[in-house]
Amino acid sequence: HQGEAIGAQLADRLVAAGARDLLATRKEENTEQTEMMETTEGKAGWTEPHPVSEARKQEATPPVPPIPIAPSSISNVAEEISSAVNVATPEQPLTGRRVLLTRSPKQSSEMAKVLQKLGAEVIVYNDKPNGTNINKDCGSMHPEFLCGKVRELRADIGIAHDGDADRVLLCDEHGKLIDGDDIMAIAGLDLLNSGSLAKKTVVATVMSNAGLESALQAAGGAMIRTPVGDKYVIDEMLTHGYNFGGEQSGHMIFGDHSTTGDGLVTALQILRIMRTSGKTLSELARTWTRFPQLVTNVKVREKRPFEELNGVLELVQQAETEVSKNGGRILLRYSGTEPKARLLIEGGVELHEMVTTAPSLEALFFELTDGRPETGQANGPREAR
């Protein structure tokens, strides 16, 4: 009952703000129909309202406490996290920095205000939504636009959000894409070196590059993997007390500042690291080496367990034995969104050396599934689901 009352109160506030109350209109229509039906005998072709209907109209909704209206959570987070950028001394630590933003409109405008307050020159693109152009040729779905603009305008960094700004990809000062693995390497090593990385561990997914794990281990840290999906990363962090994790696709969870992926928090943290280290984004990205990857996608008729496909797991194990000699790995899984099997071969060797292993796996897939293998390099920014 309280929930219904709160809903009614919220509807009243919306109507007061100018919204059309369709529910009330329908209730009025239904009441009129009810009054016409609940009648006593009267003149032919005419009806009188039944007394019960009048009494029903007099029923009052029990009073409920007013709904607290909190200030914009985006603004709150922006102000809170901006203090992490504005560490130590200067009032405007980003003075002289040129920052380009693209998508999402609300988050971009909030972030632009924060960055300008911190002294940065800010240029925003794709900030005029029309209801149909979300992610169209922009944002983290199409970061090539922003990377081109960074080169053209000689900006220090480009920040590309997705439509709801829960993830972010970056462009360095040369217009080179900085994906989630790059961000995890930069932020993870920074937290590790400052003693702020809980249990000295970064939480990533099975899709993250093995070079990231190698870089963390070399610095005295560790990395654990979850299935693809930021919900699995968050669950692992909450369950075991880790405070930083993310995905190659740009979902980053800074557990000391938020409980979910937040592109605004992520971008500000990277700006903080750039300022405190005195390094450009491209210099920070060179703190780790990405292992070459080769991906084979095979269309399948059905997603049968791999154990039921004769010889597949044995051949995968043989291939993994070979690539593991150079710190590599093999990942075989079904896509969560397409009728495809995905085979990822990754190792600390050149791609042409891995190709000697891949064709036999492709041939076996083709024979068992009548699939059509599609092989390519997999170092892109968007994580396959």
C-alpha cells in the first residue's frame, strides 16, 4: 500500500511539472463507465449514479512521508572524484591540458564542468541527442572519430564514453586508442606502487590480454580472471575484497570510489595519474607489452559441450602446451550473443608463429560443425560477448 501511495505521489509531482497524467485520464474514464453501470432504475434511456460510487470517490489515500529528492548523483561523483585529480597543491592542476570528450550528453556536460573547473580546455562532441543517434558513429563504440580529432587538434587526451557512460575508452596524444587493458595496466600499476591495490590484485575477465597479467606479476602484483561481463568482475571484487577491476571493453570499477562501472571516475583517475607522474598518456601506456592474439570465430549449428566434440579438447590442450612455453594461453568458448565458437590463441611470440597452430584447430572445427572459420588479429577495443 505504501508503494502504491508513493507511486501516486511521484505521479502528482510529474503532472505538476507538466507531464500528462494518462493513468488519471484512464481512471476518470473507468469511473464514468462504472457510474453508468452501477445505477438505479430511472427514466428510459437515462441512469442515475449509484450511491456506492459516490462513497468510493470520497475514499482518501493514507498520507505517506514525502519522497526525498537527492541532488544529481553524477554531479556528486564528479565533485568527489575531482578531488582525486586535484591532489596536493595547485587549484587548477589541469591548466594547459586540452581534453576532448564524446558521448554521453549528460555525463559529458557534467565532466566538462569538472575539467574546466580544474583548468582544462575542454571540447565536447556528439552531445546533442535526438532520441535515435545514441552511439551513432561516436563514443566508445566508434572511438576512431575521437582519435582523429585528437590528432587534428593536438589534444592531450580524448575521452570516449558509451551511451550511459558506464564504460570509457581513451585516445592518447597521438590519436592511438587506449582500451580497457591499457587502462587496467596504468591504473593497476599506479595503485600497486602506491600500496593502494587491495591484496595486490587486479580483477579482469578471460578476454584480457596475458601481457597485462605479466606486467602486474613483474611489479609484484597478481591478476585473476572471471567470465566475460562486468557483473562477474564486480561480484568477484565484492566477494573477496578487491578494490579494482575491469574489462577490455572499458568497464572499470574503482571500488574505493564506486560500486559499478563508471566512465567518469575512470577518466578522472587516468588524468590524476598523468598529472602526478608527469607523463603523457602514450608514455603511461608503454608500461606494459601486449601479447599478440589470434582469434578464430566459427559459426555453429548448436552449442554442444566441447567435451562432446571428439578430439577438440585434446587438440586445444596440445596447442596450449606449445604457446604456454612463451607465456601464452588458449581460450575456447561459445559466444554469449551469437551462434559462434570463439578460439583465442595468445602468446609472447609473433602472430605468424601462432598461425602454425591455428589452421589445424580451424580444420577440426570446420569438419565437426560445417562452420566457416573467420580468423583475425584480436587486439581491438570492444570485447566480444
